[in-house]
Amino acid sequence: MNMTYGTALVTGASSGIGKAFAQELARRGHDLTIVARDAERLDALAERLRDDHAVTVEVCRADLADAGDVARVAKRIGSDPRLDRVVNCAGLWVAGPALGGETDRYAPLMAVNVVALQTLTLAAAAAFAARGRGGIINISSAVVMAPDRFHAVYVAGKAYVLALTEALQSEVAGTGVRLQAVLPGFTKTELFDRAGADVSAIPDEMKMDPSLLVEAALAGYDAGETVTIPSLPDLADWEAFLAARAALEPNLSHDHPASRYRLAETV
């Protein structure tokens, strides 16, 4: 086992962002537990990472839309003292508008994007807090900053990921545990093909390669960011957003409604 770094567990590791995280973490010297549905792809990736980086790679085949498989992965996180990083990359997407769409596809989407991520995040936070160290990286999406322009159910799920990450970071303060939400824009992965979506109309300059995305995400993590938007050129824009949000806080809860909502007095 690598003695410099702990073991990172990466979900959705068979392709896309998850695979890129597994590759970069292995390059950095982390041992890995890689999780996805496609055991054949996982086995091939594990063999390549072992050969290229001389790290230990364990394969965990799991369907994160299945509650039993999620529970099994969560138990592994809680019981493996080598783990000090969990990267939640597994995700589904649905193309088209929410109304009139194939609503039977929303349940597995929310099961993977929200329920599984929440379960694994809380399992990792509890385990890492007890160990006094650890990091959790959750893949949200830049669409949460423009919710009126994308599929409502997908956006809602990714907004939950961002809120969970920010709120839980406050809870684990002082425990040695860190959380990060990554908000990618369009990324060159299989996600869109699997959803049957044609994204050819999206300009190439708006689509990031997963390897570049992961480099930026880990740079943000190393810099101590709780929220990383890989495409955002000026960090001051995000800081201004946080400042505007903070300015609302003193007036979010009073014992009376704002004057503009009061009924006009009758004569």
C-alpha cells in the first residue's frame, strides 16, 4: 500500500469525470477503490492504473441506483481505515424539458444524483470526522447558477448537492474533514449520449475535457476552496455572489412580513 497518501474511493469511475479523477489521483500516488456498474471497464482501468502508477487499485462493482449497493459502498467507507478521500462522480442526466418528458427516468436520476451521493457523503463525513482527517469531493454542476435554462429535475438535484456540501462543511469545521463541490459546465463525457441528447449545437469552446476539469478541481481543492467552478475566470465574481447572499441573511427571518406584503389598511 502507498504510505504517502491514503486511499481514495471514486464513484462513476468507469468513464468521464470519475475516470479522470481516478487517473489523476493515481498519478499523484493515491491508492484507489473505484466504483461503477461496468465491472469490465473497471477491471481494465484498474489494471492500467496499477501498471502506470504502481498503486493499489480495488474494484467495487455497484449500481448506485440500487439501495442495497449504495448501503454496501457506504459500509465500506465506514469500515476501511485506509480511506481518506471520497469523490462522488456518479451521475445521470435526462434530456429535454421536465414537463412531458419520460417521468419514469426521474426516479433513478434522483437515486444516483441525490440519494446515493447523500448517503456516501454522510458516511464519509462521519467516518473521517472520527479519524480526524479526510476529504469529500462532490460533483454538482454549473447549471445550478442558471436554473431557468436546463432540465428542472436535474438542476434541482445538482442544487441539492451544492447545498449539502456547503452546509455540511460548516458542520464538520474543526474535525479535520474538508468538503468541496465542483460545478462543471459542459464536459466531454458519455453522459449526453446515454441520455439520448444531441449537444452538437453546443460550441466546442464551451465543452471541457474531463482531464482539464479534474486538474482544475484538484487545484481548487488544494487551494482550500469549498466551491470550485473550473471555467470561472475571475474568483471575485463568485466572492461577490457570496457577499450578496450574505447580505440577505439579517433579513431572512423576522416576526413580521416585509411591508410590501402587508394588506393595505382599509378606511
